[in-house]
Amino acid sequence: MPLLARRLPRPASEAPAPTAAAPRQVPAAWLALLATPVAASANSPVLILPDMAGSLGIRTATATWLVTVFAWAMAVGTPLMAGLLRRRGLGVTLRLSAALIVAGTAVVAVTPWLPLAMAGRAAQAAGGAGLITAAMSLAGSVRRMGVITAGFGTLGAVGPLLGSAIAGAASWRASLAVGAVALLALPAVMRRADLSVPRQSTPFDGRGAALLVLTATALVLVPRYPLPAVAASLLAAALLALHVRSHPTGFVPLALLRTRAFVLSALLACTFATSYFTLLFTVPQLLRDRTDWSTSTIGTGQLVALLAGSALSMVLAAASARLGHPRVLTILLTVGALAPLTAVLTPWAPLLLLVATLAVFTTSAGQATLAVYATQAAPAAQRPTAIGLFNLCYQLGGAFGPAIAALITLGA
């Protein structure tokens, strides 16, 4: 009997349960390819607005709505895509983002009308926001996040020249399609990442999402319509605050807003982004006023300066674990303050290129390190939401900066 018992198979209830293989970590290079082409897409119209306006039969000033609507869709799309990621998982978010980019690019490629072109650009930006949110949620460390944010700085810097070169070789419509390059990373990311749908016990907070979108929309419109947009922003923000108090676990979790590390990180990211985009548009005008450099010389100098700052930001992100949070924050605050002070006080015009280096270094390294600090401070279930709200603050800095730059250059 003992011999027979030894030969009998073990009951299923006693058999060891098979362990599910953990998903492999997605290489940082694939995450950078997934997220960063949207930076080139955002900046590609800068030098070709007159060509776009002529093709669409509108004034150049009117064509700038294609830039504004892209910034708006990035701002409002980021928290919405983060909410989708939190509720439906990575697979649904990546597929919807890809579909939006493909549809938006197809519309921009053929439409002869500005409203449809704006709709196409909005779809491209919303899809790009989803890819950025997905990539940052998979980063997991400051070093890997630094690869992504340094890529933002690099492709954002080359975006205008890249858009101009593509427009010259093909058409302005092709230059607006550079964001679709991100789709090349999709197969590799989806093979390695966990695409399962997370469990959810709370219903979707549609009112909270709508109020957040209204608040972000009003803030993005502040540069174009200051008085009505500021009034609308205050009203929408007040309504959102009341909603958050009555629905503390809704689309904007109250616990997240009470997390000091998250709030400070998001506010610093907005401040650094505002400073960077202000200087990005101000420095070329200051160089024109203070030197006899040609436009091409100024553009080339600024490009080199921005690329150098992006590379240095990756170095700081890689060393952040050894330096520690207090030292990294001290470096960011010091360099972040030094950039605008140098722009105001320098008596030597070429030092303005150093200003561009310092500014992009601060915002790229700041986005990498602060994003990790902000999400690690949040509860695990709320980390996609934290990424979305953090990136919303960064995008708002991108809307405020050019407006401040316009005021500075007009008043100079």
C-alpha cells in the first residue's frame, strides 16, 4: 500500500499552482521612442506657419490655432488618458492612442479646411498624451525617466528645423506626421508590458473629469483671452474643488491633493516648464536685439545649446540615486533660478545661449526626477492618476511660457 500510494499522482488541489511569468521590463529606448516623437510633432509647425496658412487660405495668425489646439489637447488628454490607464489598463490605452494618432494624421494629410485640420491635430495630441502617460507609467526609475525626458528636450529642440526640412522636401502636411513614428515602438512595448485590466470597485467620475477638462481648457486659453479665461478658470476651479470635497475618491482624488510631495513636485514642474518655454521664445529675440547674428546663426546656436542641456539632464537623472533627493532638488532650484537671472543681467549677449542650456536642463531633469517623486508619493492604485495630473501641470507651463515671452518681447 505505501508503494502504491507513492505511485499515485498528487491530487490537483495539492499540486503546486503554476506561477505566472512576470512581464519583462520594457527597455528605456523603446519607452523613449514611444513617448518623445510627440515633442517634435508639437514644435514642427513653428517655422512653417506661413506655408500652412497659404495652403489653407487663411492668415498666418489664424494658423496659430493649430498650435493652440495641439497644446490644449495635450493638456486635457493627459489626465483623461491617465484615467483610462487606471481603469482599463495599458492595452486599451495604447490601442486607443494609436488609433487617435493614425486617424488624426490621416485627417491632417488630406483636409483643405482649418476646422478639420484642428480636429486632426487634436486627435494626434490626445493620442500622443496617451503614449506619454503609458511610457512614464512603465519607467519606474529616475534614470529610465531621464531617458524619456531628455528625449523630449532633444526632439523638441530639433522639431522646428525638422518640420521645416520635411516641409521643404515633401509638404507641410508630412511634417505634421512625425508623431506617428512613435507607433514603431508599439509592438515591442505591448510584447513586454502587462496589458491586463486592473480591478475597479468605484464608478467613473464623469463630472469630475468634465470639471477638470473645463479648468484646463480655460487655463490654456488665458494667453489668447486673458480676462474671460481667467474668470472662467477661477469659476471652474472653484466648482472642481467643491466636487473633490464631496467626491474624495473621484477623478481627482482628494488624498492625492493632500500629498505634499505630489503637490510640490507638480507645482515645481509647472514653474520649470513655464520658465523654459518663456526663455525658449525670448532668447532668440534678445539675440536679434543685442547682436548682429543672422537668423540661421541664432537658430543653430540655440539648437546646440538645447541639445547640450538635454544631454546634461540625462546625466543628472542617472546620478540622482547617488546624489539623493535633497541635493537633486537643490541643483534644480539653483540652476532654475540662474537661467532667468542670467538672461536679465548678462552684459554679454552670447551668454544667452547658456541660458537656453540651463533652462532645458532644469525642465528635462526636473520632469524626470519630480515625476518619479510625485508618483512614488501616491498610493499604488492612484499612480496613473498622479502621472496624468503631474503632466497636466507641465503642459500648462508650456501654454503659459509663450504668452509671457510675447509680453516681454512686446514690452522690450
